Amino acid sequence: MAIFRFERIGKNIIWEIDDKKNRIVSKPFDYRNKITDKTLLKEIDEYLDSYCDDEDEGEEVSFRIATKLKRRVFTNDILMFEDVEVQDVYKILMYSDYADAVFWDDEGSCVGGTYGLHYFTFSIQLKEELDEWQNSFEAHCTTWDAENWHKYNARGIELASKVKNELGDLVELEYDKPYEDPSFKKSERIKI
């Protein structure tokens, strides 16, 4: 198993890491001959030919390409993007908590809020809907009755479906009721 780093430097994006010294080997890694998917090659070429003024958008495009490369080329290797190990699929749990915390990983760490998660941002429409949903939780979760909680969770499942639609097969998403919901049970997660 080798270690690689996805980092755009000029027209190169993949660098082999010397795991003993934990730094980039001097020459770029030639990954192109390992890709049979012409659509992915075209996407990479367009990415390399483009210049992105928006740093967040550039990171998101970079991260999506890195994820595709992990799935198709570096399946048995480690591929790093900044300080994150690129996964084939990100397993995410969605439930509300305070301070805009909405998305969680398997270890219980917050990995995103209403703005997006990891390097993935949401459409403006979805951000607005998630903001409204999250704000209602933070404003009313201590006073809701069972009917309000039912409506809140139904809306949460609807929004989770929209998140899944925007992120596609990059994530495995489950929805859970917030801990503050009196009907919360750990075994009730819903796969989206």
C-alpha cells in the first residue's frame, strides 16, 4: 500500500508520499494510464485547464475529483487531500445539535453544518432550508410537544433526502432524531 497526496501544482495533481519522511517525492505520480474512464479523464483535464477564483469552490471540485480517483485508481492505497484521508464513501449521520452542528461521522465528531460538510457545499436553496430547520430546533427544542417533534423530524428526513440528492453516491446518509426529542432511540436511524 502506497501513500499519495492530491495537490494541484501546475498541471500535476497526484504526488507520491515518502512514508518514512512523510513528504512529497520530488516527481508527480503518473496516474493517467491507470484510468479507463474517459469521462473522468475529461473532467480532470477541464479541472487542470480551469482557474477558480472561488477558493471554496476550487476545494470542492478538487475533493470530488480526489474521491473519484480514490474509487477508481487508488482503491488499495491511501490518498490524502490536505489533512484528510480520502474515502470511497463518507458515512454521515444527520441530526440537529446546537451551534449549527448537523452532520456527524462514525466517531461522533461534527463534520458539518447547514453550510455543507467536509469540502462539499450545498446549493443556496438547500442551505436556506437547512438554516430554517436548524434555527427552529435551537429556538424551540426545549418546549416542543410530541406533535412538534414529529413535524420537525419529518422535515429533517425530507431535507436529508435533498442532501443525499445533492451529494449523490459520495455519501451514505442516515437521519436520526436529536437527543432532545423525548422519543429518541439510538436504534431508529433511517437510511436515506
